[in-house]
Amino acid sequence: MLETEELLTLKQAAEFASEYTKKNVTTSNISYLINYGRIHKNEHHGAVFIAKQELINYYNSYYGNREIDWKSKLGQDLNWALSFEHLKEAETTKHVHRLHPYKGKFIPQLVAYFLDEQTDEFKTQVFFKKGDIVLDPFCGSGTTLVQASELGIHAIGVDISAFNSLISNVKVAQVDLTDLHCEIKKITQLLKTFVAHSAHIQFENELSYFLSEYDRKYFPSPEFKLKVRKKEIDEKTYAEFHEKVVLEKFNELLIKYNLKITQNTQERFLDKWYLQPVRDEIDFVFEQIKKVQNRLTKKVLTIILSRTLRSCRATTHADLATLLEPVSTTYYCAKHGKICKPLFSIVSWWERYCKDTLQRFAQFSTLRTSTFQYCLNGNSENIDLFSELEKKHPHFFQLAQQQKIKGIFSSPPYVGLIDYHEQHAYAYDLFGFERKDEQEIGAMSKKQTKQAQQAYAQGIANVLNNSKRFLADDYDIFLVANDKFNLYPQIAQIAEMQIVNQYKRPVLNRTEKDKGAYSEIIFHLKAI
């Protein structure tokens, strides 16, 4: 093969792909394509090579054709400039934006596009300038607040979820990294001492070694996935057989270590979705966090623990975003193409997220400006913004009262699509935050009936009408929405506003399994 095909080393492949796609392709990206069976690897004298033509075929099948394909499905008015296709995930989840998972958030570059002072052929005027105040009445995880800070713009957020408000305020806070590092070191050492001689650690170590050897023999990567893709192996039958074999070993080890896996009750989220050893460690760390004196450090540690909780739920890797059924034994993992196991300890994830959090705050500290950002926990349909701001942030209140809010940039909830409280049920359970599910606009429980759609439209209009009391006369409002029910013209009418422009953009960076053509609209509203 070396004599008939042009082969590239990993480095050469990355350099060629970068030039060919006009994107920054790394050797890690090429390795990903190999590991997930997208392209073959050719080994010669211990070195790995990739066929240049196979690389070309892969990129031609996806890039290049996507814009044409999506416009044919979604319409020629699709604004591809707002796809931000050139960005890698590390750029769309930069610094504190990835501090905690959150379903349904927009990327920071979209916020920056409308908030910054740059113009182009699509955005022909500047809507916000340094020193202005922007409002996000559906603050979520605080993307607007963080980007406003980068751009020298003040920002007020509002969210009905107490946990969302915590995430947002932690992201924009002036964290004492020295104190945070010290508390992390202390708690981590206590946690390691707590689990050092635990039976579940010895159990998991032996199980991990067994799985490593077993998967290497029966599920070699990437050969196994390639055979499945070529239908040389019936994945379902093959996986079911090996699941049973491994389960026997799993049960043997449970008996050997006399280990209790499941909790006695299944009543609450924490009871149902965490194995007993994991629950014990969670409770231990939470007790240590309660002892921390610095209130802000304590809040950051709470976010780190919450992020750890999410990654340690007893579910398959493929179902982490959308939980199906708890998993308490070994199982065949369709995502990784091998036999995997649930987690029996939080230590590795706790350490990983502690390190990651410190790095993200350090990165953001070099970009943030000396401006005010704060998220209020309340109902945007009726909250008295300035009155609540005065209680929580008096200096910001004085500025806001003096110059008022220039406008809104927000992504309202969808109609009956996301349960905004339930996605963080583990945090509400552990930390005792008050849930206000019944006050969610477009709550998933209300589904997408005609009645639910009308209630949604009225709710969003209520938020706009309530917000107008605090806006400058010449305000600009930008709402990011997938308006599949065509409700926003009605919303604008109820709120006595006019839609002066709308930008239809493709959404490429979706986390859902469905990667089909999908768009959303940024509605630009002003006073009539």
C-alpha cells in the first residue's frame, strides 16, 4: 500500500487537512477520526500513516456540501456567516463558559456578535457600546453576562431557577484563586483518605483491570467499530454474549468484596441515580464544603461538586445527557464500542473538575473588564429589577437607575422542550434549592399543545412588557428562538413592539444525537 497510495503521517495529515479545509486541524482531530472508525490507519515499521485520498473523501463528504445541503432544506435566507462553522468546540466553550453543563445555551460568539461594536454586511449598525447595560431575562447559565464582561458592558440577568442564578454569578465573580486552591487541596486530601481503604476502590481497580484486558481482546479499537460499520459483526448479538460473560465476573467480584452497590431507597434523584459508594463520597465532600469560611469559595466548590455529580450518575455513557434507566452493572457501551462500567467513586472526576475550574477562572481573569454583572433569582414576568438589584448590588443599582438598560439579548425557553429544573435535579436534591417548576415559561410538562403555545406567547410578552419599565427609550431587543410555531409576531404585538429585522442562522454545535439540519432566528425588536 505504501507504494501505490500517498500516505501521510499524523502530523502531515493534520497539516494537509488544515490547508484543505481552511480550519485548524490538529493531530488529535486526526486521531479522533481513526479511533471512531471514520478513516483507516496504516501501520508500517511501527509508524501510523493515513491515506491522503481517504482524508479528502471524508472532508468532501461533510464540509463543503453542508452549506448547500442545509440551505436546500432550510431556505436560501439562511445566514451562514452566523453559523460560526470555523470555530472548534474549545472556542465555543472557552474559559468559564464550560464551568458547568447546561442544556439549551447559545454559544458566546453569537452574543458577542450582537453586543460588540463591529459591523459587517449583515450587521450594519452598532447596538451596544462599552459602558451600556444589557439585560438577559432568561439568564440560564450566564453566557450573556460573561460576554458582556469581556466586552466592557454591564449586564443584569434574571432566572427563575436558583441553581441557574448560582452558576451565572459564580462565573462572573472575582474569585480568590489562592483561597480556592487551598480549599480544593484540603478537601481532595480528606476525600482520598476517606476512600483509601474502601472495599469499592479495590473492587473497581480489579474490575477495571479485567475490563481493560477483556476489551482489548474482544473489542479492539478501532478494528471492532470498523467491522461493525462494514457489517462483518452483528453488534447486538456479539455485545449481548460478551455482556453476559463479563457480568459473571462482575458478580464474582461483588461477592469477593462483600460490596453494597444500590441504595436502600429510590425515592429521590440522589437515591435512584447514584451507586451507594458514590453517594457516600458525595455526602462526605458536601460536608467538607459546608465548613469553608469564604462564601464565594464555598459557592465555587458547590459548582464543582455539582459538575462532578452530573458525571457520576449511574447511567450509560450514551445516555448521560438524557437519562433512561439507572445502570448498576457492567454493560456494552454503544458509544465507545466496548464493555464499560458505571462509576464507583467520584475522586477522578472531582480532581479533574477542580483543576479545570482553576484554569478556567485564571483564563477569564485576563479577559474580564471592570464592569458590573449580576443575575437575580426571580420571575422575569413581574420582578422589580431595580428594587431587587438595590438589595443585591447597590453600586450596580445606582448606575442602572441613572442610565437605564440599553437593551436585551436573551434566548427564551422553548415550548415544551426542556425541563430547566429537572436537568439539574441532582443539585436541587443535594443543596436544597427551592424549585419553582410551575413558574417556568414553556415548561416541558405543559407539552406543545395549542393551549401551551398561547400560554408561552403570553408569558414571553409579559416578560418584555415588564422589562420595558427599566429600558432606555431607544432600546434594542434580540431574542434567539427556534420559532417552529410562529409565535414571535404575536409576542411582539402583545408587547407593543415591532420586529424590525430577523437573522436566520444554522445551529451546527448541537449536543443532541440528531444532527440534522436545524436553524434558529434572532428576532430584533424595537418600540413601535
